[in-house]
Amino acid sequence: MPDLWDYEVTSALFWLCAHGELTRQVALEGLRALFRLNLRHVPASAELCYRASLWAERLGRQRAYDSQYIALAEMFQADFYTADKKLFGRSREERIGFVKLLE
């Protein structure tokens, strides 16, 4: 996972909490579960950021945010799952097989 993953999960959990979708207790339990996963964190590098910028350009993204994950998946030859239907659609148009739609 990119280093920013933990920040994203924290943000999402507490956004759900603020909007009444989760209790604070459940959000905190989610954070504890996140850190029990022992995920491998990959720090930003010039190469990873460069690859992300190429992916952003290829997929017509104004920001390279999601492209960081795509570049990382490419680096590790792994599938990338997204709930972003627009990103998935552009990936299909570009015939990028390792981007999958999370339904």
C-alpha cells in the first residue's frame, strides 16, 4: 500500500462517523483492525510518482491521486480494484486489464 493508505482509511472511517453511518466506537475498531493487518507500506519515490503521472495522463485524470495506486499495482503486477466507475470505464477503453471494478 502507498504510505497514504492509512490516512485515507482514517479519513473515510471518520467521514462515515460524522455522517451517522458508523459510531465512533466502530470507527476506532476499524482503525485498530487496519493496523493489525500488517500491510506493507511503499513510500513515495521519484519512479512511482513518475509512473503515476503517466497513468493519470493516459486515463485523462486531472489528479494523479488514484494513479498512485495504479502505478503501485503495475509495479507489483497485481490487480487494482476501484469503486470509481469512471476510472474503471477509462481503464477498459485503454484496455488496462488489471484495473477491476469493485461492486
